[in-house]
Amino acid sequence: MTIATLPKVELHLHLEGAAPPEFIRGLAARKNIDISGVFADGGGYRFSDFGYFLRVYEAVCSTLSGPEEFHQLTRAVLEESAANDVVYTEAFLSPDFCGGGDPGAWREYLSAIESAADEAEASIGIVLKGIVTCIRHLGTEKAKSAAVCAAETAGGFIRGFGMAGDENVGKATDFAWSFDCAREAGLRLTCHAGEWAGPESVRDALELGVERIGHGVRAIEDSTLVDRLAADGVVLETCPGSNVHLGVFESWEAHPIARLREAGCRVTVSTDDPPYFHTTMRREFERLAEAFEWEEEDFRAITRDSLGAAFADADTLGGIEKLLEDSV
């Protein structure tokens, strides 16, 4: 077993953003949808900057229009994750993409996704749980609809609630109603912050009572905030390959994950939207080992922290913990 092939726990993965290009290409062809412009010559997705990434993302999502397609998508994503030795993953699911925020339609999509997750667990051993996300740049009213969908399907497969989207739109605290709704339904909370926007966005997200921050890496610019994250045990869902590819940091060596970890912050490693950023969980481990001379025990420690931060039920976590112990 090498560092690259260690069993892994991934906590920050957008389901639609993880759609393999070949899957989307085939789906578009069957539906006679021309999105040929989103594909690069090498077969992946085109990229120029963050704005272009969002436009490509929306074009890709336009091909996904029904529960059965999300069932197929979930299987394709989990097969790719399992091939990179992921044994447990939490995926962000948006009711805005799954039924337009309508609770009845959302239940149909969710049933299809959960069915695919059950099939994958039985056939290839990977475990998936869902985190419902609202989309920040769609506004607070849309977020309320997403929160209601989350609250009505909380428990079992749906373990948490969070917010994705453009961090520069409004303040996280503008969405307090949605997070309160999810919390009252028993869901655990995370929120994207500190990726594009600065440390103040992390502070705003903390006001929502979240226990995890999606990305959060620009907290490194504020030593007082770093100390607070470490002291409070707030977990950072870092996605180094995504950050480097998008230009948030100029190189793997410049990424602050090691400095945050040395400061006592709990960090996890994920891929975010892997085919867009030409990464996998194996690649994340390999590049981090090269950049920081981390060894197997460093990655096992990060994986243990990731499992400790997961939103799954105790029985699920116990099974994954045993699997990790057996791999030593």
C-alpha cells in the first residue's frame, strides 16, 4: 500500500461537479443537447477562470433533468471515487438542481440518489451520505426553499445542510433563517467561506453556528482567526488541487494547508469538483506528499480527523473506523 492508495474519507464533493466528462458527453448526445464547447481537447472540461468555470458548470448541469439521470450520475461519481480508494464520502446535493426547490420533486430525486448510493455500497463498498446545500448567489428566498427540503428529509441519508455558490454575494448571516431551519431539524452545518472571499467571510460563516467550513483556507491571513478555529475545533474542508487550479494559490507548496495544520487547525482533504480541476483523491495525496514531505502517518491522521468530522450516524462511522484500522 502506498500513500496514494491509502483508504480515504472525503467530505467536500459536489455531486454535479464530480460528473465525469464522458458521462456528460454521452448524456448530452442522447438528448441532442449541444454543449460541445465545454469540453477540452483532452476530453476534460474547458477552463479559463472562475467565471468561466461557473458557466461551464451550469451548462453541464443543464443536461441533468430527471431522477433517473441523477441515479446514473451518482453511480458514475461513486465508481470514480472508489477507484481512488475513497471509502466514505459526503456529497453536496442542491434541491435547486434536483426539482427546482419543490419538496415533492426533491423527494423523487433524493430517492433516486439514495438508491444509487445503496447499490454502490453493496457492490463496491463505498458509503455516501448527503449534505443539502443552498446556492448563495440565488438569494435568500431560494435558500429557504432548499432548507425546507433539507428539513423535510433530514435523518438517515441526509445528514447536514450547507451553502455553496459565490462567496462575494451578500453575507453568510443573511441566510440565518435557512441554517436555523436546518439546525432545528437535527441537521449538522457547514458553509463555504474563505475560498475567494477573505477571512471576514469565515467569521461571518461562524456566526451561523457551523462546525465545518468549506475551504476556509484564506483564514491563514488572520492569525487571530486561525487561533479561534484551532481552539474551537472547527474543521476546514480543504481542497488544495481546486485552490491551485483556480489560482487562489500559485502552487501546491504555497497552499496553507500545512501551516493551518501546524497551527492546530483540523484539516481534511477533498477534491471539490474533481474533473474540472483535473484531480482525484489519489492525486491530492500524492501532490501533498511531494509538496510538504508528508508521510503515511500524516495522511492517516488527516483521514482520522476527517472521519471524526463526518456527519454520519454512529453505526456508519464505526464501520468505516474498523475498515481504516484493518488497513494499517
